[in-house]
Amino acid sequence: MLFQISFISSLMALYPQSLASAVHAFDIIGQGAYLYRKDVTVTAICHPVDEEFFCWMMNTDGSAAQHDRSRSMYRDRFVVADGSYPVFVMNIRNNTDRAITFGSFDITISEMKVSILVLLNEGFEITETISVAGNSEIRVFIYTDKMVVKNRVELEKLTVNFRGFSFDFRNNPAWDFLKNDVVIYPKY
């Protein structure tokens, strides 16, 4: 029983640790700017999210039940008959001491209009604009229903643009590092 508890707690919150490692190793130290962009106003981190990755990143307690809830949440919102909508997650940090606002008009996926989703009470809520208080951070999901992707390779071919920042995931060592950290949780 003790082994099982220590194994589960070692799985807790792997996503934020892996994301921090990827950003630190490839973007900050390596000056590669693969997942990370910064100016005087904002810092943005962005990467693709498919079903497998979403279930991993949302499973903070390492449980099969939470994995199943995350899978259902992803499928209910993004999966359609012939694939899924392209989804990306963005962490936006306000580097100023006053609130900033951004909206769907500030972001595109391969030049297509996006919808912005915030996660509230284990469910998504769509919003047109986001206000980020001074010196704080928010995580949002962006997607477009203007196209469908069939797999992660197709998703990685898309680019995300946000206020002059451009994120490209092809030949991206930071993204490769991060996606290879995905843990598939066992069924208990």
C-alpha cells in the first residue's frame, strides 16, 4: 500500500513540472524561443494539446477516474466524427502592474479565427475576452472549429499567433521534450 501511495504521489502534477523543465531547458537557457515568448507587457507559453496530452496534463492526482473525466471533457468539446478540432493551451503572464485584456481577435491558429476557453469547475466556458490582473497569470485553451485534424502530426503543423508572437511546433525540441514526458496512467 505504501508503494502505491508513493507511486501515485510521484505522478501528481507532472505537467507543470515538465512544462517548466521544457521552457527552462530549451527557451530560457538555450535562447531557442520554442514554446516561450516575452515582451515588456506579456510572457506567453503555448503548445498543442491532443486527447492523450490533455488527459495527462489535467490529471493532477494520477487517478484513473480523473483521467476518464478529462477524456470525457476533451471528447465532449473537441472530438467530431472525422477527427478533432485543433487545440492549444496558452499560459499568459501579465508583466505589468496594471490589468491587460486580450481576446479571440488577438489570436489565430494558422490564420483562422479561434475560440477561447477557460476551465472553471471542471468544465469549459467560452469567452471572447480575457482580463489578466497585473503581475498575474492565466491559462486558456484555444481552438478553431474551421478545420479538423486526425492526429498529433497534423496538429503540430499548425502555427499559433498571439499579439505578434508566433509559435511553430514542427522541428521544435522543446515540444518534443514535453510531449515525450506524457505518462499514461494505469487503470486501477
